[in-house]
Amino acid sequence: MLTIYSSDHRFHHGVELKDGAVSESFEKPARAETVLARVMATGLGDVVSPKSYDRSSYVGAHSERYVQFLAGAWNEWAATGRTCQALPLVWPVRGLPSTEVPQFIDGKLGFYSMDAGSPINAGTWDAVCSSANSALTGIDRLSGGARSAFALCRPPGHHAGREYMGGYCYLNNAAIAAQRCIEQGAKRVAVLDVDFHHGNGTQDIFYDRSDVLFISIHGDPAVSFPYFSGHADERGVGPGEGFNLNLPLPKGTAMSEFERALLQAGAALARHAPDALVVSLGVDTFEGDPISHFRLRTADYLRVGEIVERFGVPTLFVMEGGYMVDEIGVNAVNVLLGFEG
Ligand code: Q9C
Ligand code: ZN
């Protein structure tokens, strides 16, 4: 299986608020490097750099004004004289009346985000583009006839909605790839999200559409980030009704229950009969993950890949979360090796 990877992800690194203090983000450069090292050690296949794509390739999944905001946010922040990274601190929640985009960067940061988990520094935009471009390059390989590809994306994407960043995500790499697939003539596409966290951003982007089926298996939002989406009764709206499937699972979920959800996802996928499948591949479902609470083991990821392969659809794997740095490479690559059979 071909891997698409760019070292440009290293331009992006930041902080997060944890237990009332600022600390290094769990979403750090070493994550992607561990996965790349494992890809090479196992001889999974060639590793290539992403092609470049115009900014307009991100519009469709996202709004034009959001893409423009992301591209210019660091310069607007730095122009105020601050050299620290940019973080939002105020949000337009229920009850606040204005829907206008603020003029000042501090207001824009809140307008275009869901949490304070996505810091912006001088290199963030370049890294974000390299990540989205990896997913786009991957989908182009599928269009060219490949039966699978692995976009080793960093930063991740599935929490980023049509007009917001959050949860370590900026551009929704999986959604951008799925959208390109449709624009290039596919009638139906599916996104299957197996990251521990609900893929709220991908759900947001495709919620009113019947051409892209979104399925997410994740920790019950009653007790897990992102808390405000991911319930089973979120099924899509308008023409998209019935094309969004959430499969929340309880704390402590191990492979037997996770596998049952995967097979349920497979049945929904078969009814949709997609031309291509994009898998949002997070391995924060691992028993040792520091911010999640499922109990998958390293060998279980081989089985995950095997099940996905049996769906029989050309598949682009897009890297999402996974924070136990030492094990993320083995676990993510096990899914790909399981798929290869
Ligand atoms: N103690 C992804 O996996 N912080 N994002 C939650 C829980 C945000 C995860 C803190 C987690 C975002 C792509
Ligand atoms: Zn996650």
C-alpha cells in the first residue's frame, strides 16, 4: 500500500489546556514520525510526497471565508505584536445574539472554532495544507485505479467542520478527499470514522447530503469529547436524512463490541454501495491511550483492517488521532497490514 507523507507537518506544534494549566499538546510531531518509521520498518510500500493543490480544493468541504481565515490567521495575530501562539478564548454560544464575523482576530478565532484545542503558530497553515494535500493525493491514486492508499496526515482533520477548527483539527482531510471524489464523478462515497472521538466535523460537512454516507464509531458523547455531537439519533437532515450513522459505545469498550459495531457499519455501507471509502483512521481506541477509554489491543487492529478489506470498496485511509506515541505506529500500520491480508 502506498503511503503519502510530508515532513512539513513539523511546522505545526502547539499547546493545550490540561487540568487548568498550559502544557504541550498531545497532538505532536513525534506522532506522525512514529507512524512513518513503522511504515518503513514493515515494508508496507512506497512513501511519496503529496502533490500541491490550489486552496480552492479545500472549498466545498469548507466555506471560502473559513479557508481564508485559516490562511491569514497567524499574520493577523502576529500583527497585534504577539509572538505566542494564537488560541480562541470566547465563543458564540446559545443566547448570544450576533452572527456577524468580528473584525478583530481574537473575535474571529472564537467565531471559527469549537474549542481551544487548535492553536495557530507561524507554521500551522503550511502544515495544515500538507496534511490536506496528502489526503487529496491519496484520493487521486484511487481514481487512478489503486485499491487502497494511506494518507499519513498530521494535523488530523475530523473535528474540523464546514466553518470551524477544534480538537487538534483545522482542515477536514477526510471530507476534502471525499468531496474531491464526488467532484470527479463518483456517484456515492462513504466515510467510516473509527477514531475514538466522534467525527463531528465530517458529520457537519455532509449532514444534509445523500451522496456521502457518514458512519462514526466512537465513545458515547455523554462522557466523551466532543460532548455535543455523536448521539445515535443524529441521522442527517433533508435529503441527507438516513445518511448519517452514529454508533456510540460505552467506556471500556473492547474489540468484541467494537467489531460488532464495525460489522453494523459494513451492512450500512453495503446498502449505500459507494464507489470509494474514506476511513478516518484514529488509533486512540487503544487500551493505553492517555486521553481515551476504549480497550483495543495491538493485535485487534489487524482484525479491523481485515474487516474493512471485506467491505470490498477502494479505500483511502486518512490518519486521525492516537496519542500513545510509542504504540501509534504499530497500531495504525496493523490496520493497513490487516487490510493487505
Ligand atoms: N480529556 C482527535 O483525536 N481534548 N482529537 C479532550 C479529554 C480534545 C482529539 C480532552 C481531544 C481531541 C483528532
Ligand atoms: Zn480522536
